[in-house]
Amino acid sequence: MKRFVFFSSLLFVTVIFGGCSKDDGDKKFSINATVQNVNADVKLVKVIVYHEFESGDNWDEISEVILTAPFSSDNRLNLTFPDNELASNLLYNFNVSYRPGVVVSPAAALMNLDVGILGYDSQGEISLGLFSYRNNAIETQATTGTLLTYADRNVTIKGAYDEEGRTITFDISLKKGWNFVYHSYVPQTGNETLTSTSPSGLNWYFSEWSED
């Protein structure tokens, strides 16, 4: 199972938006936002890209820190992403083999939806939690979180499929480079939607790791 499912189902995260800009001419992709509920020990921010893959009969994982930045004392997240493309070993095809009805165009597009923005101590050695752009819904309400996504070219992911009585819908259009994908979940039905259209009512939060 891809990490984006884990991130979004656990915390509805992996990051994003709230005062951001995309590459447009000379503009770099950046995130600039005030964050709520921040642990006072958070001094550094790291953007980490993960890739989990099959290796023989086992699953292996690689990761790479692509950006490190100080976390401001006024609880603001200020990140400017590098222009260089992600390494090929961090990219993969979006698997539609078990998602009948979902189409990726072009099919050869490579991407990564497994990106986390993590808060660290001043030495950058202890991970304290995860930054997220989401609503603040309780368990019985519909929840929406955000996924930071990279694509090696312009690509769309469209369609829907049923899984164990619930429907998962994709309406995603990615540009080459960094993008935001919004993931919504309705607990009453179990239905999920992933879209490029930004909803209202989202804020930035910091979620500490559970001790479980």
C-alpha cells in the first residue's frame, strides 16, 4: 500500500497550501503559512520524499530529504522548493491495475504522492511530528486533507472504482513539478475523493507523533 494512503488515512496530511505559489516563469514553488498547535521544540522543517517498492518477496523503502529549513519563532512555515527534478528512483507509475475505471494519461507519467513535511528538534535528529493542511473535523464528520505530489510531466488521473462497498473517485490534473492533491473522506459511506480542486475551510496544523 502506498504511503499516501497511510498519511491521508492516519492524519489526513502530508502537507500543504495556505499561502503558496507554483512555478510560473521565474517563480518557485513555495509554501508560506501560519501553523496551529506547534510543539515549542520544533526548530527545523524537513521535506522528505519516500518510495516503497517490491524487492523480490519483500517490500523495501528509500527516502530522501529534499529540503531543510528553519521553523520561525512566530509559527510560520516558509518553504521554497528546489527547481531540480526528483531522482528517478523516487518516482513511480500510478498503479491502476487494481483500480478498474481509473485512467492515467499519459500512462507513462511518473510521480510521487508519498511526501511528508516533518518537524524536527534544533539538531535535526529527532522527528517530533507532521505538518498538515486539513479541516478540523471530528470522527463523525467528513474530513479533508492534502497531499504534496510531484509529477515528471503534465498528467491526469480520472475515474472511479468500488472497493468493499465504497467508492473511490479520482479527478486529478497535475502539472509538471509540485502540485497539491486534496483527499476527502466521508465516514458514513467510506467514500473517498482525490481532486486538484482546493476546498474551503482548511487550516495548517502540526500533529505530534502518537506514542502508541
